[in-house]
Amino acid sequence: MPFLLPVSVTQDNVVQLEKDGLLNLASLSKIDCINLKDFDSTVLTVLIAWQKKLQADGQQISVQNAPKKLTVLAGVYGVAELLGLA
């Protein structure tokens, strides 16, 4: 079952979101962004943190249903390929 991102990911909830993801590490290999509507670049920080954790365990995240804005932000910050959004 994929890990569902919330509707909003901002500085206000990104730390809690990262913790929630790490508590559900098994489901981080598939991250579903279907609900994601309100976000800024902080969402990239949590995705990168999860990616690093999974890579240490020989795994990789797969981001599904990424909004166009997320793909564009990942490209601007140079992390699209790292997150599989290229």
C-alpha cells in the first residue's frame, strides 16, 4: 500500500510528515501524491530525506501521481532524477 501525502505540505507540517513516513518505512517505496494540492519546496526536503533512508537500505522511492508543480520544482532544484520525476 502506498504512503499517501496529505493535501498540504508546508513548513508547518513537514517535520511531522517526515516522522510519520519514517514510522511507515515499508510503505515509502511508493509515495502517492494524489491528494497533494498545497505545497512548496519543503515537500522536496522530506522526499529527499526518505529517499536517502531507503537508499541506505538498498531501496528507492517511487513517486506516483505527482502534480506538475512538484515535477517542475524538482527540476528547478536539480533533484528530479533523484526522485524519479525526470
